[in-house]
Amino acid sequence: MATIFTKIINGEIPCYKIAENDSHIAFLDINPIAEGHTLVVPKKEIDYIFDLPDELLADTMLFAKKVAAGIDKALNPIRTGVIVEGLEVPHAHIHLVPIYKESQEVSLKRKVDVSENRMKELAKLISKAVEI
Ligand code: AMP
């Protein structure tokens, strides 16, 4: 069965899209741990990130680098952190988490409330700043 991320890639489920090319997509995490929390997903459906072929793994990180640059430009965090866990959705992905202050807890267990309007605004701000 297709993963929820494949359904997003295929346009069957909506997302707050940030960027896309032939091989990757980035969109806001629906349960963010910080404003602007973004997921970078290779379109090829492979569960475990370290099962990605070398070239695709490198491309995924390079795509994430460009998206992170957009987050940094649009939202001006101290920096953007990276988390890879993959325990919930069996489709490799990288979490990009803007860190706004040193005391911020960077953990997938932390959730913040972000309104739908703000999610739309964040997606617009970041997508405009990303250069793929
Ligand atoms: P994990 O697999 O533990 O790395 O986490 C999967 C992440 O995907 C979680 O942070 C979820 O909030 C996020 N997520 C699940 N479904 C969606 C969706 N439809 N759109 C955006 N993010 C999602």
C-alpha cells in the first residue's frame, strides 16, 4: 500500500508544499515541532533512509540543504536542525527544524500549535525563499 507521503507526491492528499523537483518534494510537517518544520522526501518509496542508494541519499541531503537555506532566509532562525527518525511513516524523510532560541527543545515529542492560516503563510514565505 502506498505510504501517506506517496499519496501526497501523487496529489491524492493535500500538503503545504515548499518545493519539488523530479526526485524530491518538501512540505510542512502537519504536526510541527516548531514553526516552519519541514519534511524532505525522496519520491522513490523506500522505508529506511540508509537503504537509499548512495546517489539518492546524497541528492536527498543536497535537496534538504537548499530547503534549509530557504527556511533560514525566510524565518531567520539561529539555524535549522536536522532529525531523521522514520518510526511513524515508512517512507524515508528528513525533518528540517528551525531553531529560534538555544533553549528550544528539538524533539519530535514536542508539538506546537500552528493555525491553518499561519501554515499557509509559512509555506508561502519558505517556498518563495527556496531556490531549487
Ligand atoms: P517519523 O516517521 O517519526 O520521522 O515522523 C513522521 C512525520 O510525518 C511526523 O512528524 C508527522 O507529523 C508527519 N506527517 C504525517 N502525516 C503527514 C501529512 N499528511 N502531512 C505532513 N506531515 C505528516
